[in-house]
Amino acid sequence: MALSAATLEKLVTFDTPTICNIIELFDVRPRNTGYMDARIRACFPEMPPIVGFASTATFRSNAAPREGDAYAALDDQVAGFGTLSGPPIVVFQDVDDPTVAATFGEVMCTTYQAFGAVGLITSGAGRDIDQVRDIGFPAFTDGTICAHGYCHFPQVDIPVHVGGITICPDDMLHADINGVTTIPVDIAAEIADIGDEFVAAEVVVLEAVRADAPSVETLRAARRQMGEIVDRLRKRVSRSVETWTR
């Protein structure tokens, strides 16, 4: 399903928790699924949200590849960016346990950025953190390690397991300081459309409790008003729950 540039631009105006909250209104998946766990953290919390589509690969650094250039798969990976539904987000599953070396550094991130990628996520580690920050390339990792070991990508464009969830090639992702979530692409445009209304509902409560001398009564009234707005949005977008088990 092709999404417009306007939809993608709108989605990055919301933080990732707001995206997660809005997804819940559609009732298309259990609330405890679809997002990465606390192992995956933003290297640069100050950077704004990103949205894009997964370019997946596995990563290994504990042993040299059996043959060929350690970075040979990088060319194939970048060449595949054009098959994605929108801006790429590179997603690596580090298959070494424990992680032995850094998945990425300045050169790799600069290369990805030059070919249109808007960020990188790895279940492993990163390095050259200052340099990657300087080029403004968002990255999400499970830590940092100074060396790259025998870095190579055994497989490209396959389902990978990162942060407790499976990411398939071309899955839609949204990420920021709070973490990473998938977005079901068939509801992405509607998420963008109702996002401002959902945020406005939350503002009702925030303004009530930030006012001078808030009372329990004003809080209850504000929560009731917020609930009414959210209920209207839920009724407008909710899908059947037949596709998942509670």
C-alpha cells in the first residue's frame, strides 16, 4: 500500500508513544505487541522521530566470513533500498550471543544516509557515536563497543528478531527517544489523519491539572471529556478483533 509523502511527514510530527496510543484505538493487535523492548535504546535522544520501512539483515562479527569481502553485502543492501515502500530504516539482528563488536560506525551510517536511509536499528552495538551524531543519523542499539571485529552480514532482506519482535522487510517503523514501534501500513494514513484530534484530547486533561488550584472535580470533568473524544475516535476507526487473540 503506497503512502503519500504528506502522510509520512505528518507521522513524524508525533512522538512514538502517541503513535502507539493511536494504534490501540484500531484494535488490530494486542496492546503488548508490535513494539521493541527496553534493550533497544536511542543513541541520540535529542533527535526527532523518524518513520520509514525496514531494510533487514543479520549481522555477525565473532568469526570471519567464509569467503569474500566482509562488507560485500552492504552493496546489495543499499541496492535494495529502491524496492521499499518509502524511506529506509536499516534493521540488523546481531546473531552473536553475546554481542562481540559494533554493527555500525561512521562510514556505514554515512553510506546509508547518502542512499536515503533515515536511521538504523540494531540488536547489537554501535561505535563512532560522536561522528554518527554529527551527521544527524538516528541510531538505536543495545549498547556501544569500540571495535568492529569480523563484521559481515550473513543474510539480507529476511525476517529478523530485534528487541523482542520480528521485523520483516518493508515493515513500517516509527522511532524516537522512547523506543521503536511497528505501524500496520493499512492504518498508517488514518493514524496521521486523527493524530491531532487524539493529542487535543490529552491536552484537555493536561490543561486542567496545570491550571491554578486544580481540583478533583475539574480533573474528573477533564478526564470525562477526554474519554468522550477518544471513544468517538475509537468508534470511527476500530477494526474487527478476529485477527488476534486477547
